[in-house]
Amino acid sequence: MNHRRWKELPHWQQTATLVLAPVELALTATTAMDLAGRPRCRVRGPKALWWLGIFVQPFGPVAYLVWGRIRE
């Protein structure tokens, strides 16, 4: 495996990492808080599977927020 150090990354990759990492963390935290506070009857499918799914970045949190919640 070829591991690259931070200083070896192109400037655009460093910038993208610094911008997108906090967005991904905020999205995952928001999703986890919603899933923890939402009753089981207001979630499509088993909550345990959604807990596993939200850690599949970046698709899991987005999938839960779009399709996993039952809204009135």
C-alpha cells in the first residue's frame, strides 16, 4: 500500500478534506441524534440496521434522513 502523508497531498485534496470532513461529521451526528430520539414506530425498518447503516459514509446518513424516517 502506498500511504501518502498530509504534506504530500495536492492542495485541492487537503482543502476538500478540511471542508467535507466536518460536514460528514455533522451529518452523522444529526442522523444519530434523530435515530436515538425517534420511536421505533416512526422509523422505516429495524432501528438496529439503521444504526449500522449510518456509518456507511456518506450514503448511510443521507439514506436514513431521506427514506428511513416516517414523517407526518
